[in-house]
Amino acid sequence: MNRPLSIYLDLVRFVAACLVYLYHSNMRLLVTEPLPASQYGHPSVIVFFVLSGFVIAYVADTKERHWIDFASSRLARIYSVVVPAIVLTLILDFCGRRLYAELYDYPFDHLALRMAASALMLNEVWFVSITYLSNVPYWSINYETWYYALFGLVYFLPRRSGLLAAAAILLMLGPKILLLLPVWAAGVALYRWRRLQQISPAFGAALAIISFVAIPLFHWIGIFSGITAWTAAVLGEHWFRELTFSRFAVGDYLLCLLVMMNFAGMRRIADHLAPVLLAIERPVRAMAAYTFTLYLMHQPLFLFWGAVIRGDPDGLAYWTTLTVATGLSVITIGTLTENRRQGLKVWIHHLLTAATWRTKTRRSAV
């Protein structure tokens, strides 16, 4: 992956996280008028999935070629933010509910169960959907974590063993996580699809331009909502509801193709856009360094600050103030967690290496 493309993907990641923030903070108790571009929350998660598959395929191919390196990097990346998110969501919700209960239309019961399910990434298995208090966006990290695990099994184990292990895990996870697996796997396919890397710059530019136009048009003219309505009619109200965050899968597959077009096109023309991309590298990298924290902590944070500030939702002053407070909180939390995950990675790497060595020693003794 060349440097200009890496900058572009970081920019996409940050913009997608901001769109998810707009979607969730588009609450009438916080701002009376609907926020612009606030309808792109779920599509942004699909962008994350494709991007995640692409990046994971890249790092496994170029940097993390041993399973211990891969596992320690993924676990450190996830749990450096997940553990603080679990703890802070509980604290923020507890305090915020006492200040402004009307903001919190979210569950606050069975706390031990919700925390355990979130720590083990079991919130969305089969037809269970365990919302972690106000942290609604937490669902997607459940999906992604299992996609990392499935990829690692298939990539690092012998083919037959890896496929059998992946099949067993998918059986345990159920249909919801399986339904969006093709979206994540599309990112892997995009990285490994050599023919797409050899397209002409003109064709790459055409793909990028078409995707930039088609992605918002896909939602603006109602194609996505039409597909969703069709899916609901085919499945029936009960099963459509039971699929929770995977109920948009058919539309997500089409959106996924548009995102693939965008990434394939930009990969081919990123070098030609290098002067522009390199000029914005520093701020993009700085913002992208907090993307995971922003994504996983924004809803508990803006609800908490909304409860603390308790302003007037008419106009944008109240929403803007709590957004600034949320942004500063994300920077503080991310600096102490996400941006210090290297130490956690080293510790996990040491544990896995030691465990592997002990296993080999026992086998040789036998």
C-alpha cells in the first residue's frame, strides 16, 4: 500500500466515524432540526467493514506474517479501546441518567450480563441482541472481532483445519454475523485481486468518480430504502426485526460493491493525487489516530455531556458545545488508551509466545 493511498484510507476512516457521530447525535432533545448528512450512519459502518477487510489482508500479507504477530496486534487494537469503553460507558450512563433521564432511552439492567457479553464479543450471536447500555455502536465491533478471528484461522492454519475451525465458529455465531461477512471479505478480495491492481489510471479515475456520485445517490433516490422494504416484505416483520443490524444486508451488498469500486479506483490514481494527499497527511494522520475511540465512545460521551450541559436544542449552539466536549474527551481517552496500545501488544505477544513454547515443550516431552 503506497503512502498516498494510506492517507486517503485514513481520511475515509475519519470521515466515516464523523458520519456515524452525526447519525447518532441527530436527536431532537439535542438539536431541533435534523442534522445534514445524518442519514449516512449505517452506510458508514459498511465502509468500515470493507476498509477493515482490506487493511487486515494487507497487514497479514506484509507485516504480521506469523499468527502471534497477527493475534497480538488485533487483540491490542481491540481491547485497548474496548475495556475502557465498557467501564466508561457504565460510569457515564450512571451519572448522565441522574442528570437528564429523558435522554436515555436505553437499557440499564442486567449489568453483569451486558458487560460480560460485551467483553467476550457475544452481544449479537444468533438472534440475541444485547445492547451495551447507551453504546449502540458497540454491535459492529462484535462483528469485526469475529471476522478477524475467522480470517486468522483460515489464513494461518492449514487450509482444511482453518476452514473447519471457521465453520465451527460461524455455527456458534449464527446468521446475523454470517450475513455481513461477505461485506468484510470483499475488502480482503479487493486487496488480493491482482487484476484490479493493473487497471489503467483512466479506468481507475472513472471507478472513483462513479462511486463518489453513486454512493450518496444510492440513498438519496431511495434505492437503499426500497431494498430494505422489499427485504422486510420477504422475511416478514418478525424475522426482519430479529436480524437487528443485519437486516439491511441485501442493500449493504450493493453498497459494498460501490465502496470496492471507490477503493479500487483510488488505489490506481492515488499516486496521481499525491501532492494533494501528502499536503493533508499530518492533520489526517492526527485525526485518524483517534478514530476507533471516536467510534466506540461517541454515544455515551455526547449523551453524558448533553445531560451535563442541558442546553436549548433550538439552533446549533447546544449540539455544537456538546460535540466539542465530546471531541476533547475522545482525544483525552484516546491518548491514554488507543495511542498507547503498543505496550499492550508487547505484553500479549509475550504471553502468546510463552504459551506456544510451553505447549511445544510438553509435546516434545511426551
